[in-house]
Amino acid sequence: MIKPFNWKRHIGVALGFMATFWLGDALLDATIMGREPFLQQLHDPNSYEIWMRTFYASLLGAFFASLSVVCERGRRVETALRHSDDLSQIFLDSSHDAICVLSTADYTVVNCNSVFLANYALTEERAKGCSFSDLVARQGLADQIMSLISDCTCSGTALNSEICYRAGGGEIRYEDISVHPIGDLEQGVRRVLFVARDITVRRLSQQRLEESEARYRAIFEDTGTAMAIILPDGTLQMVNRGFAALTGLSRQELEGKRLWTEFIGSCDSDGVAIPGDDALSGTPRRSFEVQLSGRDAIRTMAGNWAAIEGTDRSVLSLVDISAHKEAEEALRESRAILAVAQRIARLGNWDWDLGSDTLTWSDEMYRIYDADPACFVPTHELVLQAVHPQDREQVVRAVNDAIYNRSAYHMDYRIVLPNGSTRTLSARAEVTYDAQGKPLHMLGTAQDITWRIEAEDALRNSEEKFSKAFHASPDSIVITRAEDGTYIDVNEAFQEITGYSREEVIGRTSTELMLWADPDARMVMLKLLNEHGHVRNLDVRFRVKSGEIRELLWSADVIEYQGEACLIAISRDVTDQRQMERELLESDARLYMKHEELKNVFHQMEGIRREWEEIMDCISDLFILADQFGKIRRFNRAVETFTGMAHRDIVGRDCVAFLEQHGLKEHLESPGVELLHKPTGKWFVVKRHAFPPEVDGSAREVVIINDTTTIGRRQRGAQPVEAVPAQGQTAG
């Protein structure tokens, strides 16, 4: 540490020199110059001498003080230089880097540390003055390092570079080279500081880190699962291409912008929660199952959480298990289908462990034996007890032959159920053996064929019934071979309709017999048969043996008869029916013509009626038509004008009451008599005409009210209405 500058000492030196000059000058004046004695000059000095002495003493003190300051500064610089050299040497000796000082004149080593000596296998005596270019040439780096030193010398700036070379032992070494100029460009860079730091370990660690990151990135990207690094708030910090492909969004749209929970459809538990801060690295990974909304559809994913040790982030991995789920579902469906198939086929399977004498049944076996799986434990002895007594010995012998003689086990036998009913089973089995030939398992199936036995009996009965129905049917029935149309069998109705005997038809085809009057109809029949497998009620025409054309209603189905595909055709003779239908159509046509004629007459009558109503509306007299109940049905417009009522208020009213309401009661009581209508001051004559009764006994009536006011005035003269006598006058 550099001590602070001592100004007090320099001032003391200046004062000491001033005092010494004062005393020396006084002594010289007293002894040599012969002036006043020395003591007198001290006690009673001359003012001029005092001033002169003081002036020159001050100049001398200032000179020596300045000289003292300069000397002290020189000493301080030398001390600092020695201290700097000591520190530099300590730094060189303690540094783990290879350091040397080079002369720029000839690029020789001026100074170096022990690490530099060890790197280049030199001693301190040999290193001083050694050519640096020769040293680096051993490593094959002369051009690279010397050009770096030359650039530093010319530019006066520190330069840095990284080199790689193979050491004497063959290992690869990495060094970080730094070259620093000592001095500046103005004074000239005479020396440079060369520092070589061994970064092999760091470089190798960095390479291993990069390789580890590359492996991690490869695993993260190409693991085949959707992976993401999740922040504590659920934000996606980093995702791999699998996660991006699953969501259908790019990484730019996901990383740092979306929450992973936005893609959750439904979850089987709360396992989707992000592990908390208390999650330890040794804690097992939490697994869960979640429905994730992807780009194409909703996928079933198996998720795992793994906390990243030392951070608040977690790794989420999602594996698509949709196919696994579908496979599980398919397996369940397959098992269910197998169970259903066994139930439909009434086929059960069983496994008899011969070593432990245990018997395992499928669910269908319990249904076949009518046993409850919760209560009944199957054994071989119980199975033998259920066998019908008449078949038991046969079953025991077949089982023993299969186990000990390796015979085929295939037989039908009967069992007796607890309710006393009997079932017939068809059993098949195989026996497995070990390497020594010891029987291990007897695996087999048992099928309930009771229905088949019953079906065979029913088939025999059905065939008998079919034969009777075939020959007794009134409709024509034929059986032909589907391959070539050859007749196999015909019934009696066919022989009666066509006139051919059975012997003339069997073995021949309809084409050979020329039965089809219209060949196109046969092609239509074949087309319908190919498309639908059957034909229903097709109208065809057959040419019988006599040459007469008969119309038939033809139906056909494909059946299996005597082990081959055949065609059964049923036809009914509808010739007479079709003739009657044609006659009926002609009658309907004539009836339609009559209907059209009557409709035209009706339209004419309707036109006349409308014309008559229009004429009646133009007449000023009142006309009212009442039905057999006295209700008003029709009237002309004069009635509406006279009463001031609308049409809907008049229709349906009682005719007599309606006329009495409007002051025509006296007129009704005196029909044909001209009477004064006081409300209007007009003269009216009422006439009532009854129509003859209809066929149903109903009768109608017409009421006509004539306005004779104008006619009466001409007869009575032009006099006021009030002057006319109130008595009635007979209408002329």
C-alpha cells in the first residue's frame, strides 16, 4: 500500500535550510567579511541584512524543499515499481495460466511463469531469450499465434483467440489465447504479454453439456410422445413437435401464450394438477388419464408429471392411448361377442385340469346345465351324474379312450337337468400331454343341439306337410334347377293349367316347352330375381299345350332343394279375372263419361241460378224463401235494403217473426191486400206461395212483398200519405 505524501517533512527541510543559511551567512560576515560580531548580528541585526538573508534563505529553502519533493517522488515511483514487479511475479507464479512476456524486436521470451515452463518442457535458464516462434512451431500453431502477436503489436490493442492442438500424449487440448500490448503506439510497443489459459476441461464439459443437451433435445423432440415443460401457472414454456402436432398449433402459438389446461376435455381424476413446490425428486411420478382436444379429434391420453429438481417447473408427458383404449374396448367387445356367440350357438367351453381334478366352465356351460355360477362348483363327477343313465357308460368309455388311448373325443349324449328336462349335447375335446406323455388338461366344447334334434324332427314333419301342400295346392307350383332352369317337380295344378303331364315336363325347361308367350317377360323375371332374390305377383302370359294364351300371376323364390340351389315358382291363373277387370274398366270409362255430362249440366244449372239471383237482386220487390221449418234460406238484395241488415244477420231467422219485427204482421194476416206500412209510409201487398212437398216430405214457401206505393198514387192522385184513408184497398 502506498503511503500518503509527507508535506510536513518537506516544509521542515525548507525551514532547516533557511535557518542554516541565516546562521552561515552571519558567521561568514563576522569572520571573513569583518563586519559586526556574530553575537551582535544575532542580537542587534541590521535591517538590510535581515531582509537580504531572509530573501536568499527563502529561495534556498524553496529549492531544497522542491529537491526533497522530487527525491521523495522518485523513491515512491521506485517503490511502486518494485511493488508492481513483486505483484507481477507473484501473479505469474500463482496463476494457473501459461504466461510469458515477449520482446517484439525478435519475439524472444523475456519472462515467464512455471506453468509456461511446464507446458513447453523448459527450464527458467533455457526459457530466457528462447525464440517463441520455435516453441509454438512444435505444436503446429506458429502461423496462427505469431499472426495474432503481430496484429497486437501493430494495432496496440489486446486480442483474443481460441486454439486447439494435439499434445505430446496424443490428447486434444483447448487453450484460450490472449495477447496484451505493454506500452502504447506513441512510445512503441516493445513487449507483449502472452497468456494461454487451458480450457480443455471446460471445453470438454461444454461439449459433454452440448451432447447432453443434444441427446435431451433428441429425446424431447423424437420420443414419440407429446411433451411439454409447464410453468407453475400452467403456461406452456416449451413443447416438442409431438405436442404441437397433437394440438394442431405451432410452437410460436403455444410457448408462453397458452395454458395446457385449455386443451383438456375431461379427466378421470385430479391428477392434472401441477406438482407443488413440496414435490420431491424421489417422489413417484403422478399418472393420470385425460381427454385432450386435438387437431383432428378428441384423443385419450395417459399423462405423467415429473418435477424438475431445483426449479419450479415440471415436465408433462402425454402418450396417446386411444388405440390402446380402442383395443381394450375391442377386446371387451370381442369377449362380449364371444359370449353372445356362444349363447346364440349354445356352445360352451370347458377345461379339465387332470392333475388337480378341477373343472373350469364358461358362462354358457352354466346356462346349458341350468346351474347358478354363484352356487354350483362343477366337477367331473357332477357332470357324469348329469349324463342320462342310458348314455353314461358310453361317455365314461369315450373319456377314458381320449385320455389313455389318445382317441378322438367326439360324441353326442343326453343330460338330465335338475328340473327333469332332457337336453342333447354335442361334445368335442382334446387332451394335452407333457414331455413324458403324462396327460395335463382335457380341453373341450359342448354344444346344446337339442334345438337341432327338434329342428330335424320338425323338418321331417315340415317336408311331409310341404309335400302334401305342394300336391294339393290349387295354384300351379313348380321346382326348377337355378343353374339351367330344368324342371325338377311340378304339382297337379300345373298339369291341369298347362295340359302337360308330369312325364312331359320333368327334365326339360320352359324354353324347350315354349311356355313363355312373351320372352321379354322372362328376362324381366330373371332381372328381378338377380336384384332382389325373389319375384312377387308378376303378370306373365303362358302358352299352354293347346296353344291358348293364359294370363298368370307369377311369384318365385330361391330355395335349397335336395342339396342344390333351386327356384320354386307359384303361379295362379287370372285369365278370367283379367277379363272381368277389363270389362270393369270399360264400365268405369262409360260411367266417367256420364259423370262428365252431368257435371256439364250442373255447371249450366249453376250459371242459370246465378243469373236468376242477379235478376232477383235487380227487382225492387222483396222475395224471401223459407224452408220446411220456416227458416229464411234465401232472399234478394231488396230485403237487405228494406231492413238495413246484413246477409249474415238475416239467414236462419224465422220468416214470420222476421216480417212481424219489421211491421208487416198485418200484411201477413191479409195476403193479397194492399196495406199501408206506417214506418216507411209505403203501401205493400204480401203474397205467400207454397211449393209442392219434396220426395222426403219437406215443403218450402216463398213470400213476395210488392211495393204498390207508386201504383196507388196514380190511382188515388197526388195527395199526401196522411190524407189517405187507413182502410185497405184490394190490389188491382
